Amino acid sequence: MEPLPDLATLSDADLKNLIADLTRDENEVSYQRRLLHGKIDILRAELVARLQKTEGRSVLDQVDVDHLTEILTSKAGPPS
């Protein structure tokens, strides 16, 4: 992470641009974190389903895990 520039030397426009840039960075990191949490949740659910499997049926049989996986692994960026 880069250190902040000397704030006294920035114009109002430069300061606003820096805020906007850092806000975009924060949104991207937050989006990636949500994707990772979603993937972790899917993997944990699969593990639980395997451990709880009874009579050849998984507790996730009624959940569309493939669709959730597609959403979480899509190449789409975070909403603007």
C-alpha cells in the first residue's frame, strides 16, 4: 500500500480524485472478499452434506449449488 501524499500540497480536485480512487479500491476488495466468503460457504456446505449424507441423499439435493457457483465465479465486476 502506498503512503498518502503530502495532503497540504493537493488541490481540492486532486483530493476528491484520491478519495474516489481509494473508494473504488475499497469496493473492489470488498467485492472480492464477498466472493471468497461465498465460495467458502459453498465448500463448507458440500463438506457438511457429505458428512450428513443419509440413504444416498445429500442435504444439498434441493439447493442449486451449480447456479450459486456460477454467480460467485462470474467474471462480472462489482456493481457500480
